[in-house]
Amino acid sequence: MTRINLDPEKVASEIGIPLKDWPGKCHEISIVLVKHGIVKGKVRYGHWLVPVCKRDFPVERHGWIELANNRVCDPTRYVF
């Protein structure tokens, strides 16, 4: 998988949404990044099926950006 390296502080400043407001807004942040042309791809919303933390929830609802060639940009992954 190819990674896209984004500077979170720079992106937050560019889109006008501080990093402290990103948790719980994965889909919204993904939409904004695509609309601002920061990332080119299709916004997706579904289930995160890998371990997140020591909680009883095995599946988390999550939003991300699907890039060309089945690559993924997950701008809010750090929240997990």
C-alpha cells in the first residue's frame, strides 16, 4: 500500500478545522479534504474491522478516502 503523507497541522489550517475537532468526524474531514483538492479520490464510509483499542467494540464506523489503484488515505487514523 502506498502512503500519502499529509502534515496534519498544515491541512487543519488550510481547511479551517483544528485538529482538536477532528475526532469523531472522519467522514466530514474526508469530504472536506476532497472538496478542497488536498486529496484526490472518493470518500467512503463503512466499517473499520481491525482492533482499535481495548474496548468491547470490534467494529467501528469510519470514513476515509479511496485513492486510485485501491490505495487509501485515512486522514483521521491518528484518532484511533
